[in-house]
Amino acid sequence: MALTLNGSNNTIGGLAVGGLPDGSVSLADLSATGTAGSSNYLRGDNSWQEAGGGVILQAKCQSSTAGATSNTNSYAHFSGTDLALTPTASDSTLILQVSFQAWIYRSDAGDGPIAYFQVSKDDNTNYLLAPMLATGHHDTQVEFYGSVASCMRESAGNTTARTYKLYYKLGRGTSMQINPGTGATAAITVFEVAA
């Protein structure tokens, strides 16, 4: 079909799909409502809208199948799950998830063994996870084996890089292990969520 120009209506007829050269229509030429911007997107109804909160800006996970043992009540660093993160926005929320397998043992009779776990941000802010406590009481020994999982959140506050680390210690008992046995995995996962 031939092109037809109608000067009185300012229209062009007969233009095939893809007939305009790439880049010949700018944002200013669109009839969209709203304001274009780096934090906005063009919706299907031809309107510019700001990206809403709850959008995942980034997600990172560091995991390890290595095992670790402690026989003391001093915190030890479990290095396999160290996770470095640089937030992309200072007003975002960071959701931290920590999970691992643990075994706690007490060789003599007495109250159940306890182990403590915490996540540190840059080794100066500690987020204490709930202590594990074995249930039951036996004449000779008490032990607990199971999964530990916790979720925490904080405001990014800035876009400075930070590192999250897992620490563990025996609170009461004879010995404890992280990732005991084959197939156990410890992990720290962080989601950065837009404000």
C-alpha cells in the first residue's frame, strides 16, 4: 500500500509495521501519562508508574557443607558461610536467613545441653539467634540433633559494603557440631528489598 499524506489531519496512511527507522520515536513523542524517570516504568496502559516497594533488588547466598566442632563456651567463627553484600539503596530492607544442622551432646547426667548461635555484621553488631536446648533427661547422656533456622531483618542504612558471619559456642554440655554427618549444609542468605 502506498503512503498517503493528509495535510489537513496531519496523518500518514499506509505505513507498514516496522516502517519507521529504529530510534525515530523518543520518549517525549509518546502519549504516555505520568513522568518518565530512572525509577519509573511504562505500564501496559501507557502510563509511567514508580516501581513500588517489595521489589527484590538483589539476593545472595553463601553456603558450606564443611563441619565444625566446639568443646568450649567461647564463640567460634564458622567461616564457610561468610556473606559479603553491598546494598544498592540506603532505604532498602535487608532480610537475613540463616540455616544449618547442629548436634549438641552432654556425656553425663544432668540438664540438657545448650548451644548458642549468632550472626555478626562486620564483627561488631550481633544478632543473637535463639539458643538450642535439648529436651529430655537421661541418667547417662543427653543429645540433640536437628535443623536450626532463623530470619532477621534490618534497614540497609547506607550503601556501604558489609559482611555477615555465623558464630557458635557450647553453652552447656560436652561437645557440639555444625553440619554433622554427610549432606548437611549451612547457609546465610540475604535479600535486599526496595522500600
